[in-house]
Amino acid sequence: MRVFVNAVPLELEKSADVHAAVLALDRELEPKLLAGAAFVTDARGIEVPLEAPLAEGAILRVVVRARRAGRDPDADA
């Protein structure tokens, strides 16, 4: 089936999930996703879990957080 990740068309198996789609695009994103430094949204901008199944024509976007994970500088304000 064809899905789109960051506007790149990818051909995946029909049983593919979000995680498989991201790996097909760029394996280097996996550590960021697992560490919470990145997340995936659907075409509406709603965050989707990595284990979510995909449908033909799904549109996904990987968002990498600008801030580093860790202490929130505004927490003590």
C-alpha cells in the first residue's frame, strides 16, 4: 500500500503500522521517537501512536521537537 511520510510516497506492506512507515523513511528517526524527542501526526495534525495501523493513502508527518528533553527552564518561574 502507498502511504506518505513527510510528503514522501512509500510502498509498505498492508499490515504496516506507523512505526514501520517512519523506519521506511529514515531509520535514524527511531531513537528520537523512542526517546520522546520526536512524534508522528496524521494529516489533521493529531499525534498518532507508533503502533497504530495504517490505511492506503495515509498521510503522516514526523515532528522533531526543538527543545532537548529534560528539565523545563520555566518550571521554577
